[in-house]
Amino acid sequence: GAAFSPICRAFICSTDDYFTKVDDEGDAIYDFEPQRLRELHQKNQQRCRDAMELSQTPLFVDNTNMALWEMSEYVMLAEEFNYAVMIIGAEQLGAGALDLRVLQMRCAQEAGRADGKEIPSTTLERMISRYEPLPEEVKGVRFWNAAELDLLKSAKPKPRFRYAGLDVETSALEALAAIDLGPFFWEGAEQPEGQRHFLAARMADRWTSPDRLHVTVLYFGKDSKRQEAEELVGRTFAVKVSGLVFIRGGSLLCATCEFSSDDYETLASLSEDWRPHITLLFSGRWRPKHSNDMLVGMEEAVRRMEAAPEAGSIEVEETQLDPVSQPDSMSTEDVVKRPQVRQTMH
């Protein structure tokens, strides 16, 4: 418990302190609240500023600092208060500092560790994967003038990608721009003849289009196959638009896609229950994430029609779609198959 007492840690600025409480017997209890990370990192930076204003030295910033940008605020504080700076990279701490098995063994040791501070292996693995090594000219060097550390002061977070997919913006617009969406899509809207094509809908204020048209292949979730997806980056795949599916009245519009058997097998292995499609337009409470729900509803409607062909057309019940979706019915419109276009994994 002594390692966590305020006296022993007077010159150590660690965000973990704000997740740690000391009970009446002096035992430290760690309670991690990820939703407070931003708030408490700012609080730790303020504590560092307060210490520098009091000229306390030496100061240790005891955070994970897995990326260069995470150190930038502290380096700028050092420059402001004329502190010398030295940064020690994890690889300088000895063999195994970035080895998952070694870290697991160290985390299993309870000596000096607050109760409740258990780090899952998946978290360790994720942290190792995003570790950004220090440049050689910075590693372990004492900088008497923090202003010389422009590389760290200007460091920015790298984009955190949410999914991997195929960029089809240009080819999809070329293939679909002139396609007439038909009366069911435009139901409830006054649109003159000859202006009921996809491009007209895309230009209308009523609908929103995704930032860039794409075929989503994999969302980066907890158990996603991110490494397998990264190995496909730069590879080109042939994509064929096979049809348009929409909510009657145009609340949501997407294009279904086909691939060669080999390409489909490669891409489908990254994600369970994959239905390749391009979300083209959405409005109201509908969002791109509902496209898959719509396709599931369409498939169910087709199965029911095939089972009872004499019943004619069948509308999809609202309960087959996302529960927050609007109570619209759904129709399908066939699209003339277009020549294959080659798209690259991003």
C-alpha cells in the first residue's frame, strides 16, 4: 500500500492515481472507469502544471504513453516552465518489455499492485499493437530545452479506423447515376418524369449520402480479424452491382453486390453473416447500419413469396427490421447488371 501513498508519489504524475482509492487501512483499490479517461488525463496534466509552477523536481509522468501524441501536452508544459525532458522508450527497459507473455506474467504478480488492477490479455495485446517507438534521436536523451522536441509537440493521433472495406465511390456513381428508381422509391415526393434517377435523389436535400460509397467488409470490434484485413489492403476485387433494395418511400437505399466465388470466400471469411452491399442514401431515423437489417427482411420476403407464389407481392413486416426503424413497407427493384469494375481494399 505504501507505493500508492500521496507522500511517496508526490512527484509522480499518473492518471492511474485518479482511479485508485486508499481505504482506512491504507490498502489501495483500483477502479478503472474508461468513460472518464479524457477527463482524468486532463486532470493529471493540470496536476503536472501545478507541480511545475511550484518548481518541483524531478517530475515523472507515469502513463502508458503508447503513442507520441500522448506525450505532447507534457512536453509543451516542460517548455513553458523551462524543464529538461528525458523520455525512456519501452524497448530500453529490457528484453520482454513489449512481449505479451512477459507482460502477462508481470501483471499476474500482485506485489505493489492495487487491488482490482487486472489488465486483460486482449487489452495488453491491443496496447502493444499501437505502440509507437521513439525516434532514435529522442530515445533516452536529456533535452535541456524542451523546445527542441518539435517532433513530439506536433504529434497528432493517428486515425482510428472503424471498418475495412472496398472503395466504390467513382465506379458506383458511374454505374448507377442514371438508374430510374421507380415510383415506389419516390412515393410521397413530387418528382418530374425523367428526374427520378439515383443522381437526382443524391442531389436532393431530403437524403443523406455516406461520406464515401463503399462495401463494408469488416467492422473493427473486439473479436474482429483486423490482421487478416490489413493483409488485404491494396488488393483489387471485382464488384458487380446486382440490384437495388430500398424502403418504400426512399427512407433507405442500398445496392446489393456480387463477387467471384474466390473473392467472396476471401472477403466473407473476415466477417460472419456477411451480406455485401453499398449503402447509397438514407433519411429520417434510418442509418447505414440498418442496411443489413433491410436485406435480412428482403430475403425473408423472397422466401415467403417463393413458398406461396400464388399470394402475389408481400410486404415486409416492421418487426423484421430494426426496432427503431420507421414503419415503412419495403420493395425491391431490379437493376440491370453492369460490367464488372475493379475495386481496391482500404
